[in-house]
Amino acid sequence: MCQQMAEGTRWTKCMHFQRHLVVAIVDCSLKTCSRSLQHPKGCRDPGCIQNFGEEIQKDVDSVDEYCFACRAAQDRARRNTSS
């Protein structure tokens, strides 16, 4: 499977990654992967891989905090426990 290489922020308290930009596509060179340059043009085989594989994450900066989603979840949990 081809993979996207993304640059972004790593939130170090929860280790989540916030993608800013996809900077490259890593070609798997499989003829059965529709994202690969080796995939035949006009192929209609439903068995071919249609999606990218796991994203390659490149940290361009890091923040010593929880990400926005984790902070929102913590706030919701705090409000539900105090009700």
C-alpha cells in the first residue's frame, strides 16, 4: 500500500499527531495498488487496493500539552462528574 508522508505537531502529553500538510506519497510499486504509479491505467479490478496505508508522521514541532480533542474530552468528563 502506498503511504502519505505528513508533517505536523506532536502533542507530547497524549502523543496525538495533528497533521498540517501531506508532503509526499511513498509509492509501494504494487500493480494491485490503485495509488501506485505501477498500477495499470484504466484498471477496473475491484480487488485492487484503493486506500493509502498507515500515514508516515514527521514531527515538525511538539507541544508539551494535551491535544484539543483530549482537552475537550477531559472538560466533558469533568463537567459530567461535577453534575
